[in-house]
Amino acid sequence: MNRHARKASQAAAAMLAAAGLFAATASAGDAAAASQTAARTPDGHPDFNGTWENGSGYDFVKPQKGTDGSICITGCRQPGGSAPAPRAVVTPDRPVYKPDLVAKVKDLEKRQVETDPVLRCRSPGLPRIGPPDKIVQRPGEIVFLYDDVSGSFWRIVPTDGRKHRADADESYLGDAIGHWEGDTLVVETMNFNEDTWLTDNGAFHSKALRVTEKLTRTGDTMQWVATADDPQVLTQPWQLRPRMMTKAEHELQEPVPCVEQDLNHVVDGSHHDNPR
């Protein structure tokens, strides 16, 4: 084989090797991308069906029973009598109220034990209830199921292009409609009553409240972002800190009924430091 033929042969071999390496790399990249791609329903949308761990409801409650039979919820001493581990400091995620309404929020927070609707087993409302604990998806509608500290709740979200109902009654969780923006589900809710708070800290709202939720699935995780807009009481729309949901294998179980039995025995206004 002459020198030119040998070089041509070597060049061809190098090209084949490079092509093989590129194909292997592309295949690995495609596999990695595929692992992050959510399954799809027959109508082509991402499959949101399933149970989702999201830190909502009473997940923050970690009761510990003492040797004397007492129950400690937060700031509990560790086994052996050691001091409790310091809690992480998280900047409060709170809406901004018009100046003349700030005092009302502070008063409701101070008297939370007396005024919080959730402590009377009422629905937390939106966006306080957070992401759904289970999603049932079918063509034209999605159902959100919740297991919250004050009970179990549900919402039916049409996704078939209909408008908000003109005859819908005001309610705790409002009237919702959904639509798809690419692979993101957008849920717009309005027509709320005034019997819920936006957060645990006295953040009341008016009947003008509108809440927009966006859910985007990537692999076995989903991001939930909510924005509350109430021009009657807030200085600007309030976007909550995004929440991450993780696909779970277990099913929801029937919750213990919420029965208010404590308010008649309250000694003072002490209350938990409201993590959500």
C-alpha cells in the first residue's frame, strides 16, 4: 500500500471511530434526556397522574412523646436530654399589604388561635393549601386531591377550553379552569369567599383574589409555582417561593376526621411559628 493510500485508510478509520464515539455519546445523552422526560397521556400532554410528596399539610409536624407522657411539637430535646438542634432560618414568604391594612394582618396573626379558620377545621384555601398530594388526570380535566392538617379536600380543574362558570358560588377553593402552555399546566382560579388566609400568619384576602398555579413535570419531580393577585388588599401580585413535588409509590389513605376540641381549653394566644 503506497503512502497516500495508507493515509486515506487511516483517515477513514479515524472518521469511523469518531462517528462511533459520537453515536455512543449521543446515545448516552439521549438516554439521560429520556430519563428526565415525563411520560405522556394519550392526548400528548405530560402525565401528572400519581401521588406526590410535597411537604404540605401536616408534614412539618414532628411530634415527640416524652417519658412523662407529654407531647412536644417543636423545639423538643433530643433523646438523652441533649438540647434541640437549631432550626434552619428561612426568610418568611409573605405578601405585601397596602399600608392601611398592615395593622389588620398583625392583629389576626397575634390572635391566630382565635381567628385562624384552619383551627376550626375549615379549608385552608388557595394558595395556602399548597400543591396537590395526588393528581388524577384524564382528557379534558384534572382532579387535585389534598390531605391537609384540617382535613381532605379536592378540586376539579377542566382543561377542555371552557371559561369560568358565570353561576359558580363563592367557595373556599374557588372556581378553577386550566390550560396547557407547552408542557406546563396553568390553573387559574377565582370566585373565592373571604373565609380563608393566604398564609398561616393572618394574611387575609378579599373576594377579588385570583390565584394562578403553574405545574411542570421533569422526570419524577414536579415544580409548583403559585401567584396570588388581590388588588384590593395587596400592593402587587405575590408569587410564592416555588415548591418541588416528588413522585411517590404509596397511595393516600383516608384521613382522621378533623374535630376541633381544643379552643375551649386555650389559656393564652401562644401558637406555632408557622412554617408555610
